[in-house]
Amino acid sequence: MTLSINDLKNAKPASETYKLIDSNGLSLQVSTTGTKTWHYRYRHKGKQKILTLGRYPEVGLAAARLARDQARLVVAAGKDPSWERKRKRQEDLRGASATFRKLGEEWFIEHAPLWSAANASRVRHRFERDVYPAFGQIPISEIDATDVLKVLQKIESRGSIETAKRVRGYIRAVFAKAKGQGFVPTTMLLELDELRDALKPAPRGRRQPALTKVPELLDLQLCVDKCTSNLLVKLASRLLALTVVRTGVLRTAIWTEFEGIDCQTARKRDPVSALKRDPLSGIERRVVGSALRCARRRSGVARPEARTAQVGFEDGVRVATNCGF
């Protein structure tokens, strides 16, 4: 015979604690002070155990039966509902301390050594400026895609469309780390992936100018020769036009990569492959030879050593690239 609402209301305290039995292990214990507590009796690995389900009337009859049925499913799965409850409480406490900032800092420390110092500084700045103020102190399990979208839209409102896309990637990476530790479900990662469609499209990049006719190239080189820049900058722009190498290769070239400058078999050695040699033409040899002669110090790098000259050299190559070389 199961309990009714009237049975619960009419249960009065007695000289000794007693129980009102419901069904399937559920009972209501009435203490001598009148406190009424729900209990679920079960067996796990041959031992009789009791799981407390709450007090009446805070936990009503229907709620107590539902809690009992959920516990019965745990027992049927071969688990101890009392231990599962303790484990969940521990996970909740652990999850409460797993704020986005805490996991974000762990992710940053793991990946920063793989980046350049400039890139690491940019990532740090973006987190400190936009992400952490929004939800840095919130447990990551309580953050949803809407919270993330608000941060990204705020970045977009400044006109930083590409930055918003990058920050979304950083945030997703932190959530992927959290997912691996059991703090967030896989569905959260899918929702963050879908945010790509909610962001503004990146503006179309403009084409860089290009000189495709020889007379135009000659006019440009004459203008470079007439400028008041450092001589190495002028020679670098000329060598860039003659060799058509990548600007990074030219900017980081070292003297030992050029062989036989004073003879007819001069070559430019590939720093990656010790076997590869690119022969230089006569005019290229003269350009490199002039660069060697005009360098006042031999630090090993094929460009001025002074910081101001170094910046000018790199800027000169960059300008030459933008002008069509």
C-alpha cells in the first residue's frame, strides 16, 4: 500500500522515530520532533544502504518518487547512487573554480612558447581587453554561445572584423581544452563553430599594385636610385627586382650565402638546402659586390647593422614590393 498526501500531512511525532513505507524502497521517516525525511533503501554489492532524498514538505510525494526512480536506475546500472551524488558535488565544486580566465591562462601558457613574442603579446592583449572583462571570472560551464557572440560583436563595432574572427578561434580553443577536462559538452564547441556565420564577412582585400611593363620598371628603379635612402636599401630594391626572390629571403640573407662574387661563377646558396645553388647574372654579381663593399661592418647579415638602418632597409624592401617588384 502506497502513501497518500493525507498520510503525510497527518503523520505526527511520537515518543520514538518511526517510518511510513511507500513503495520500491521509498519511506518517510518521522522523528520525535516532527521532522519528516525521505529515505530510499537499496542494496549495492550485497550491502544495505540508505540515500536521503530531502525533507517533507519541501520535497513532495511526487518529487520523492521521481528521485527514488532516478536512484533505482543508477542501482540498476551497477553503481552506488550515494557515491554518484558525492562525485557530482565534487565536480560541481571543481567546475565552479574552473573559470574562463583560469582555463584561458592555462591555454595561453601552453601555446605561447610556439608563437613569436609579438603574436603572444597580441593574443594576451585581446584577452585582457575584450574577453576577460566580459566573462573571465565566470565558470566556463556557465558561459554560452550568446555570451561569446556579444564579445565578438563588440569587437566588430570597432571595425576590427578580422580580429573578431581570430578572437572567436582563441575562445573556441579554450573551450576545447575545457571539453577535454569534462567542463563543457561537445555541443558547445559546435555552437562556437556556428558563430562563424553570425560574424560579419571580412572586407575584400585590395589588389597590390604591380608594374608589368619594362619601361615602368626602369622608371621606378631610376626613382629609387635618386632617392636619399641608404645605399644598401637601393641595392636591395635592385637585387629584389633582378632575382624575384621573396622579400623575407632577401631581408634575412647573410653574406656567406653569396659565393664567388668576384668571378664568373658566382652563386646564391639556398640556406635550406646545402646542395642547391642559384647562379647569379653579371648585373646581379655587381649589385651584390657593391653591397659587400659599402657595408662598413661585417656582422654576418647582408644589411646595415644599425637599428635605424635596419628598419629603413626592411621598409625599403616593403615599399618596393608595394610598388610592383
